[in-house]
Amino acid sequence: MMVTNLCTSPSSTITLQAGTWKNITTVPCKTGVKYWVSAYVDVTGGTISMPFFSGDISGSQRVNYGLTASNAGPMSMTYSVVSGSPTVTVTNMLICTWDEYQANKTLLDGIGYFTGDTMPLA
């Protein structure tokens, strides 16, 4: 398997803010390139929804989604409050190109727990 994790500090914990895009890596995306994003999201004190992810989140779970970069900035995440006053953190992140994800889909989909530090970093 050869997947390069584009997240510079995969196991760091990043606190998100509602309605604000927060960078989760420093590596810039390439406009028009499709990426695979996987991160462990922990929500306490409420329920949220996230762009690109289907369904509401009210606990701890891994979120996975594909997206095509619309700008050359670093990958970022945000959320909207569905209920309560949630605190939202992300950690154990993997960001790779969609092509790398597709080439290693079976293995990557089978990883239930992932720290991100085991992949080569960009």
C-alpha cells in the first residue's frame, strides 16, 4: 500500500468552530483535484451536521468523504449546529488523493481505528 497522508499532523487534536472553516493541515490542496478525507470526530454537548458528510453527528465517530478542491488553500473542516451547544474536535486524520484512496479502498475502508501517523506524510 502506498498512500501519502497530506495531513501534516494526523494525530493532533483540532477544535472546530461552528460556521468557521478551520484548517486541519498546512499542505495546500490543488484546485480541481479530488481528495479523500477521513477523520475521527468527537462531539459533546449537542448534535452537528458537516458539509460533504451525510447524517448528523452527536457522539464520536469516523467521518469519511470525497471532495474536489475548489481552492488552493489547506484542507479545512466546519460544522453547523443542529441542537445544543456542541464542542467538536477532530483527530486521527487521513487526507489523500481520491486516486490513492481508490487504489487502496479495501484496505483503507477496513481500518476501523487509524492514527494517521503510520502513513508516509507529505
